[in-house]
Amino acid sequence: MSHAVRRTTFVTAAAVAAIAVAAGTASASTVVTPAGQAVTASSSNLSIKTGTITLTCSSTTGSGTIPAAPGNSTTGTGGINVNIGTPSLTGCKANGLPAVVTTSGSWLLNVSADTGSAQGSLVIPAGGAVVTMPGSTCTVTVGASTIGPLPFDIPNQRVVASNTGTVNYTRTGTGPVCPAAATGTATMSGTLQFASATPINVTP
Amino acid sequence: MSMRTIRFRAALAVVAAAVLTLGAVSTATAAPLPNAPFGGWGKCPIANPETSTCVDVVVKGGEMNINGLKVPIPSGSLNIAGGVAYRENPDAEFGFDQIFIPPTDGTKGVYSSPIEVPGGIFGLGIPFPGGLTTIKATVEPVALPTVDAFQLGVTLPARLKISNPLLGGNCYLGSASNPIMFKLGVSENGVLEEVPGFPDTAAVRNVTHADQTFAVPGASGCGLFGALNWAVNLRANVPSSSGHNSLTTTSDVFNIGADSLRTQ
């Protein structure tokens, strides 16, 4: 083989490799381990800011299970959903006043390595949370929302949100401490801490 | 000039020498919180674990009308501050009672300063050396107020201290046993605002409160042995039954979750 041919082959191979790397980024895979393990997600400082109403909850807890193999991995984008059920939000206040949060549906934690590093998103189903202030008619209903993706801090097993959105909401009711009815988007803040028998790992 | 007015002025002249200086109700002070947009919340009894919400109502203006006697309420003359606890009560409308917890400064959480009654003693606004013709009224709570932190309502059992050198230091409209019951409900919503740096808050600006239900008892303790009660009754048009009086105020109301202050 001539030098010219070998050089051409090398250049072609390099180009193919480069394309493969690029393609690899586009079709990233995700593996969440350990498969089939129970996991609890909790927060002591979750807050949702909907315009001039800020909801804060001192305790948020949801539990689920990492999908069993092979459901714990994907060769495409989009990551893996961990169903954390219907979380419990207690110790809640809205603008300093006691508030009750009624949750429903399946909340999901989506984890992925689409970008090459671990990320997490909280996915709230439509109507997944209804916030009421018992002493007023004010109600805030959270619509289908995705908060993230945010970096999944694997060593500390947590995801930290800071005014992250988008949380879709519809607000109704009247009263001195209730702003005008509106539909809008809110942001979420807080640290979602994960606990499991074996630390969760998210890899490409 | 009516005979009634002549008698009134004559009575005042008789006791003019018995000048008693009345002390104004002092306003309790507390260290203001850093970055707070007003002076409040520092009075909130956050050391009491039952305190859930800190409330501060700052009256910015208004008018009291006692059977035709109109008294403008200047800004800063009344402030209600303290904590609110929520105690379970299955029989209550929303399953709990709201309990006002006063500050730890020995007050009932009501801070008022004397309000000048227009026209003074004679209703003519004629100044007289030494303030002899000036009348001031001060709202004094006779029991703890009740506060609805959700509807921003305030019920305040109070008496009005009437101050004038001629009337002595114990001249009141209303008493602990027969108070004026101010039941201030919101007649016009204010504007809900955020308080920068304090996310767990509801700052409601320019809330209008009103009450037209309170009655005002006759005077007591005015002058020596109450000798001038009749004169005060005459000037204030009291006793005045419910429906003849009104109180309208404009206030800024500041609520905050007590935990937010505990972590400051």
C-alpha cells in the first residue's frame, strides 16, 4: 500500500471516528443503577414561586423503585423515568400562611446521561399538586411541568434547584391575600435528596 | 349659643386650674430586621414555638366618625403587631382557630399614639395657651386583638383615652368591662407585593378596613370624680349606639412565616 493510500485511509478513519463521537453525543445512552432498588426522594426546603405567591414546604417525600433491568437503561436519549408515586408535601405555607398541598398522579424523576454527565428532572403530572389556603378561597393548581434537567450530584445523591422552571400553574380564588386569578409559569427551588440502600449511579 | 354649650364652657372654666398632664402611650420599640421594608416583625414572638405567622398591620390613615364627630387618623398612629398561632378546632370553619400571640414587651401588640380631635374642646378649633382646648384620643386595647391572617381582619376590644389637661388622666370612652369593639374587615383589597429578601411573605399594601357596627359608651373618669363626664359626652356625642359610628382605615399589612424569621 502506498503512503498516499495509507494516508487517505487514516484521514477517512479519523473522520469516521469524529462522526461517531458526534453521533454518540446525539444518541447518548443512560444506565441507572442499581436496577430494581427502592429509592426515596425527600426535601426539607422545597419552594414554588408563582408570581406573588410563594409556597414553601418543610417536608416533601416520595418513594419509588428504579426500573428493573433492562428497563434501567436506554440506548437513546430521554433518560430513564423513576416513578416516585404521589409525594407527600407537608409543613407548607403560602406567603407565610398555612397551606395544604394535595398531590395526585404519578410524579417522575427523570435521570439521564444525555449530555455525558448525570442529570435529573422532576416531572409533575397535570393537576399533580393543588395548593389551598384553608382560610381563604385561594387555590393554585400545578399543571404538567418539568423542572430540570439539573446536574445530578452523584457523590451527594442530590439534585439542587434554584428558581428552576417551568412549573405551570393556574390560580383561582379571591381575597386579600390572593392575587387575581391567572395562569402562568413558576419556578422551583430546593434540594431533592435521594436515599437508597446502594447509592444511585447514572452513567452513559 | 345654646344653654348646653354655655354650661359646658362654664364647667371647663371652673376646673381650669386643676391641670393634669396626661402621659401619652409609649410606642414599644424593637430592633428592625435587616432589609425589612418597615419597622415590624421585630416584635414577633418567634421564641414562642406556637407562633406560626408574624403579622404587622401599619395604619397609614383613615377616619373615625363617632355620631358625627369626625376624627382623622394620621399615618403611623396605630400599629398592630404580633404572632398568630393556628390551633386545631374541628368546630371552626376551617378546622382551626387563629390565636393572636402578643409580643413579649408587655403590650397587647397594639401600639397607638394620641390623635388630635379637630376643633378641640369647643369644637371651634380656637387655640388656647397651654393646650387647654386641645383634645387627643388614644386607642388603648383592653384585651388581646384577634387577627384573621387570611382575610386580614382585626377585632380590637378597646377604650379611647381622652386627653386634655382639664380632664385628668383617667378619662375614657369605653372600658374593660364595656369596650368599644372594633371589628375591622377588609372593604377593599390592597395590592399584594413581594418583600425582597423575605420569600415567605405577603405584603399587602393599601388595604382598606371598615367597621360600622361598633357602639361607643359614655365617658367615665373625666375630671375630678367624673365631674366632666357630661361635657365629654356632649362633645363626643356619646353614648352612641351601633350604626351611628364608623371607622375606616388604610393600612399596609405584612405577614411572614415565623420560621423565616427564626432562620435569619
